[in-house]
Amino acid sequence: MESTMVERKIAQREHEPIQRSGELRQVDIEDYIAAMVSCETLAAEKLRWSPQEWAAHCLHQAADIERAKLAEEERKQKWGE
């Protein structure tokens, strides 16, 4: 039976103490990236989109949010808020 990514990481880290110092280690970053890739792939699969379609959707969404923030800042400057 194949183990999950989480089970492999738990087994790999059983000897490591839990660190809460706020410092990110390389392994923490790698784990985060692997988890995000897994989540994004699952999201694309659930919508029956290709990974490229999902990535484009996410990038457009992020750009729309940034444009909305800039528009709000401009509105506040214009009206002296």
C-alpha cells in the first residue's frame, strides 16, 4: 500500500522537534509548495479544467483583485478620504 505525502513527511520528521520560531526552513518551503501543487491540481480536476486553464483563471483572478485595489486607492485620493 502506497503511503500519502503526509504520512511520508510525518515518518521523515518523527525525530525533529516542532519549531515555532517563525523561521522557514527549506524543507518547510518544499512541503508548502508540494501541498499547494496538490491542492491546485485537485481544484483543476474537480472543475474538469486543464492545469493551464486553472492557472490562467487564477492569474486573471489575482490581476482583477489588484486592479480593484488600485481603483479603490484612486477613488480615495480623488475624494480625499
